[in-house]
Amino acid sequence: MTGTENMLASQADAEIMIEMSGVKKYFPLRGGFFGPTLKVRAVDGVSLTVNRGGIVGLVGESGSGKTTLARMILKLVKPTEGVIKIDGVDITKATAEQETKMRSEIAVVFQDPASNLNPRQTVESSISRPMIIHGVKKSDARAQAHDVMSMIKMDEHYLRSYPHQLSGGQLQRIAIARALVLKPKVIILDEPTSALDISVQAQVLNMLLDLQESMNLTYMIITHDLNVIRYFSDTVAVMYLGKLVEYGHTEEVTGNPRHPYTQGLMGASPILDPSLRGRTKKLLPGEPGSLINLPKGCRFFPRCDKADGRCEKREPDDVTVGPNHTVNCFLYDGRKAGD
Amino acid sequence: MNETPFMEFLVSARKNANFLVGAFIILSVVFVAIFAPVLAPYGYDTANKADRLQPPSAKYPFGTDDFGRDMLSKVIYGARITLQIALIGTFIQMFLGVTVGMVSGYFGGFIDKFLMYIADLAWCVPGIILALAVVTLLGKGLNNSIIAISLVNWTQFARIVRAKTMAIKNQAFIETGIAFGEKTPAIMLRYIFPNIVPALIVMISMQLPSTVISTTALSFLGLGSQPPSPDWGLALSNGMKYVSRGQWLSIFPGIAMVYTVFGFNLLGEGIRDLIDPHVKSY
Amino acid sequence: MLKLDRLSVEYRVRGGYLSAVKDVSLNIGEGEIFAVVGESGCGKSTIAHSIMRLLPDRNERVLGGIYFEGHDLNALNDRQMTGVRGKKIGMIFQNPLDSLNPVYRSGSQVAEAIFLDKKNRAEVWREVIEFYREMKMPDPAQSVRSFPHELSGGMRQRVMIAMMLARNPKLLIADEPTTALDVTIEAQILEIMSRLRADFNTSILLITHNFGIVAEIADRVAVMYAGEVAEQGSVFEIFQSPSHPYTELLMKALPHQSKREGRLRTIEGSVPRITSAAPGCRFCNRCPAASERCEKHAPPVKHLSSTHSYACHNR
């Protein structure tokens, strides 16, 4: 894992907020009554660091493990192996006291505006609930709920509404408000704008950026929309079948993708400019395989146009190809940093 | 704009004929039950040996039974028993069903398998036979027959609550709550339970009439209320003995029974129409 | 090929009609990919459904003309319409799992489409496998035997297209065909659709909310807002010189740059509920350039070129 070490070294000056090393999550799957217990290798050895105040984008097809990774940070699922540190605290070994504190430091906004809030609670109680859990007095929590409404630029009278009376954009802004009330350090954004219209998406993205700048928040955003990633995030982590295949600055990864999978992903992503239609783009053949019967070598090998003998036999290592840019591919093995 | 769900319910309830008629019928039964001592001309167990098996007349509008008790008074007091059966029986079923269903649906795994196994067992024994067994074990009587019927019927609550719980527990707001540090009991009571309530209300309104009918059936078989209780089921069974001589003995309790069950059914239908679109949109 | 002439779809409400789609006129030429794009609730799907006469016909009425190859589809009776549907005009939906029958093998559903022409069984199956190969299904000989639930979302959409293709329709209506799919699979489906046009000269009416897809494959575009066409033109006219204030704002709300190059434009307010038959421009409550005139009078349609037109008072 030389690549990861180099990457860590180059970031040593900045303060690290999220640090993952060798994180794995296997889900057991029983193969019939007498069959062997199979494993779904949803996340299979991911190492990643995110600095305080950074925005990291997680991209990949469905089944790439990006949502499982986020759910492990939220402690909704337990990693099978590996270490996840948030602001220096290993969340897998946290004491009860640390865990309570950690729960207030990591917040989440999910994709579906309709199910993000409890349909039977008013907006006000949805927003003040996290504060009440963490010991804020009810009256103070209510007062803060009023303050936070101005941060998301919504009128206070919406506090008395129920979720089904609001539009998707409004619901998503309230979900963000709720994520903010405990003054978290990290917010996980799981497809926060996928269900929204373009004009509303722009509102929500801008609001998230403003909040991030003013509160020095760290974001991890999961989305399938590479245009959103390009606009929104500082660094990008590309995942394929549970592995991190490429990681680096957004301009680097989207502008000069190295891994054949990233190249295919960028080629497939529609570009919002009809004059670029004639560009040579790479179309990935086939679909990602199963997470149960993974190929012995590189996972991407069956769809890769540049595969050779090595790819079939063993898994490639992370290779550093530029400042803070790593690729998990044999192609760059020979020529290391600064090619 | 900022109407509570309950207000929204009332607004649409005003236009629902089933709900209105059903509510009127049930309210009238409740009224009769509450004011039974005022409304009934005689006590339900006041026997007047001289006036045995009298047909309906000005003195006894519904006639009298074989002990000379006024049938009108019996029917009026019987409303109390019927409502008692409906409320207590349905509450026991709901309590058992919600507890088992939520625990089963939320935790899943072995607990779920075990609890659903019990529910399956209770379900596959024919209801009336299980009820007979329970009554034999606990002894005859109204309360025991309510318990018996509840032990048979709770599984329907459990199944629906379990299915609802499983659907709700995967929604984003549950996970968000857990991520905020919400404890398991709070997740179940504050997040899941309120979202089951609409389905529960529909279920209750459908279980009320069947609980009344099953429990009355036990009384009819002589296993429930014992004489001189004004229970309609008991009165019906007693009337069977005099089918050729005194039809009024079974007709009036029968009509009261049909009226009440019909009311519960209409009310249930109305509530289901009113709540279901909401249930779907959540 | 297809011509919509002042098409309106109105829903009956207490005391009158509300138009979910109002005065939409457009022309789709042979072998053309025409995109109708807009945000949720703008009426784009209603147009597709009204062409196919698939509206839940209870409380709505369709006004205006729908002409297909010169024939008025509104004049056809239901039986004649069934003939047009599928045979001349095919339609694919966002969720192909709902459109495929779960109890039949995917291949036999495609075969059914061919069977209409009465051929022998072996020949039909060979043809189905050929279609699958053309759709780039992996292992066509095997996958014809799989049931819909055994296929991935992308493959189901391929089966749907194969089914449509089997009848060789003149026009394919694709209602959000790739919304449920991953980008790599989306790119494959879009590629199949462009090839369909190149090889068979099929016209495609593409209904989508995704401007990226429009930029990738559409020839002409109609941008809809609250049931009306705000602007239509060639894809270059729309992306490079948007003329309606709504289109212009949308283009600036699309994330095509990095946040370092400036924030996205947003459009304040929200889409009006079509509850009242307000006479003016439906965008006027959110339009930065709106004046009193916009509220009172419907905007005139102005033409910039033979293809490019928009509806606005102020420009």
C-alpha cells in the first residue's frame, strides 16, 4: 500500500478529518439450506483520508459499495475489518461516551426527500429532536430550530408544517437544517439532489457550499451525477465493486482520468454541451459483475480494454501518478509519481 | 396550509357517507349504553313471574322472556355488554398484536421466526376450537370468552404491524434517527409506532365487528355470559327455545346485534376510505 | 412524421377545466430525435401519453390535433388506435420491469411481437436471438430464455427496445428511458437509440428531465414549463443561444463548471400550481424580467429561425 502512504505523507500538513484504512464489509449470504455460506463483498479494503473542510465525492455504479462505505462511517453497519477514524477517534472501538459524542459530530442527508423526515412529526419536532437526544432543553431546542430556518432561507411558519405539505426542495432543505443543528464536523450527503429538479438542485448545492464555507464542514457526497461532482467536490474517489480504483483532485480525476474504469465512467457521463458530441468517448461494455464471485485478479478485468496477463492473475496495487492522485491499476506500475 | 393530519381527516370525513352513518349508529349505541338505567323501563333482571312470555305490548314494547323479564330493558342493557366486548377484546388483540408485530418486524432474525411461529400456531387452530379450549381451561364467563377470542384474533394485528414495521424501518428517517444517536426504544415508539397508527385504526375498525360476533357466538353456545346477563348472544340462544311460541325473544336482540355490527362495518369502511390514501402517500 | 397542433390536455375540476398541457405545437421529422425536456410536473409525460391515448380517460379531454403520417390520431376509434400503437408507434418507459410480463421468458415476449406476421417457431426464435445480438445483450442464445426478474435494469430496457424494434415502428416514444440506470448503462442505451435512428431511420420522441442526455443525442428540443412550450429549437440553438428567460436561467443552473468558477444560478420561487386559468405567462412569478403585461396577457410566440421559437413578451 505504498500509494496510500505517499498520499498520507503529502497531506500530513493538513488536519485529517476522516481516515479509513483497509475497511472491509462482507455481508453473509446463505446459499440454500445445506449450501456454503457465501459472502457479498460490498466493500473490500478501502483506504481513504479526507481533510477538515474538504469535500470528497464518491462515485461508482450501483453495487460499487459507496453507500455501504458511508453507512459504516455513520455506524449504521459495522465494518468486518479495518479502522475508521473520525477526527482521530476510532469509531469501531469508541466507548459509549465517545459514541454519543460521535453521533453528534456526523450527520447525514439521504436522497429521498419524502422519507428523509418522519411523516408523523412536524418540521419543528424533526429539527429539534437531535438536540433533545443530546440533552438540549426542549425550549432551547425550539429556539434553535427557529434560528436554523433562517440558515436554510425558509420562513419560520414552515416549522408547523408536516412533511407531506412541502415540496421536495423544501424537504431536502429541512433535512439539511436538521443535519446542521448539532454543529457536526462531518456531513454525509447520499445523493442529496438526485430527486430534485435542476433549478432546485442548484439552490440546494449552493446552500450546501455556503454552509460548508461558513462552518468549515467536511462533506462526503455520494452521487451518480458526475456534473454535480465536478461542480461540488474537491476530491473524487471512484469505486468499482467494493474497491477504490482512483482517488485524486476533482480536476485531475475528471479531466485526466487514469484508470480505465474512470475513463469509461467519464466517457459515459453526458456532457452538457452539444458541441462536444463528436468527442471520442469510451463506452464500457457489459455491466459490473457479481460481488459474490469476484474475479481472482483485478475486478475490472472482464470489462477492461487494456487488460493483459497480469490483470487476470493478481490484484493491482495502488500507484501514485501525481500529487495526491492514486490509481489502482497495473498500467501505471512501471512509471511512478510525476510521469 | 398548516393543518394537522387530524384536521385534514375531519375535513374529508364530512363528505364520507359511510363514515357519517356508521358514526351515527355507533354513537347511538354508545348513548343507549351510557344512559341504560335512565332509558330502560325495568331492571334487566327484574323477573315478573305473572308476565311470562308476554308478546310485545304497551307495557312491554319488546315483550318478556320465560322468566317474565322485560326484553326492551334487556336489549338496552345488552348494549353495554356488546360495547365492552368490542372495546376490551379489540384492545387486548391490538396490544398483543402490536407488541409482537413490532418486535418481530424490527429485530427480525431468530426473534421474528420464533414469534411468527407462535402466530402461525394460533392461526392454524380453528378459532372456535381454540376458544373452546381456553374457556374450558379458564371457566365459563364473559371475560374469559373475550380473552379466548383475543388469543385467536391477535395474529392478524401482528402480521400487519410486522409488515408495516419492516417497511418503515428501512426508510431514511429511521436511519437518520439512528445516526443521530436515537436509542432503540425511542426508534420504535417515536418513529415507527406513529407511522403504524393509520393502519392500526383501519385494522381496529375492521376487527371490532368480528370480535363482537365471535364473542357473541360463544355466549350463544353457553360458554360466555351466564344468566341473568342481558348479553344479546345469550338472549338469542335463550330465544331459540321458544322459536315457535315467542319469536320476539330472538328478534329484538337479533336486530340490535345486526344494527351494531352494521354500524361498526360502515364506520370501518368509512375510516378505511379516509385513511388509506394517506397510508399510501407516507 | 408526427405533428402536434395546439395540443391541450385538460382535466375536469369543479367548475371547469385546468390545462395540464396547453397549446403545444411541434413537428417531428423522419429519422429525427426530438427531446421534450422539463422539470417534474411540466406535462412532458402527459404529451407522450396523450399521443398513445394512454391517459387514464376519466376526467380529461384532449384538444387540438395529433397528426401521424398525415392522419389525425384523434379521429381513430379505439380499435384502429390499437393497430397504430406498437405497430407504427412504439413506447418505452422508465421502469421496464412494469412493462414486461413477469411470467413469460423475455425472449418469448419479443417473439410475440414478431409472431403477428405468422412465421414458423424456429425462424422466429432465430430472429429474436438476432435482435438480442443487435441490442448487445450478453450471450443472446441464453438470455432469450431468462425471465424479466433475472435481468438487470439495463438489459430489461434492451428487451423493451427489442420488442418495439421487432414491429419496426416509425416512431419510438421514450419516456425517461434511462432514468433508473447507471451512467455507463445509460450511455449504452443511448448508443442503441442513436443506432436505431441511423439504421432504420426511426424517429424518436425523447421525454426527459436530463439536459445531459438532450445535449448528447437530441436533434431538436422543446423546453416545457408548467404545461407550455417555453422555447423550442435545434439543440445548438437551445444550449448556445437560449432566448426564453426560463431556458436561459436553466442553462446557468446546470452544473457545467467547478464551484471555483462561480456559483450556479438558481431560479427563485416554485412552479405555480395549475389551479387557476391565469391568462398571463406561467413563468411570470419567477421571471426576473417580468412586467405587468406578463401577468395579464399570454406571451406571443416569436420566431428566430425556421426551427427556433420562444414565447415571451420582453425579448
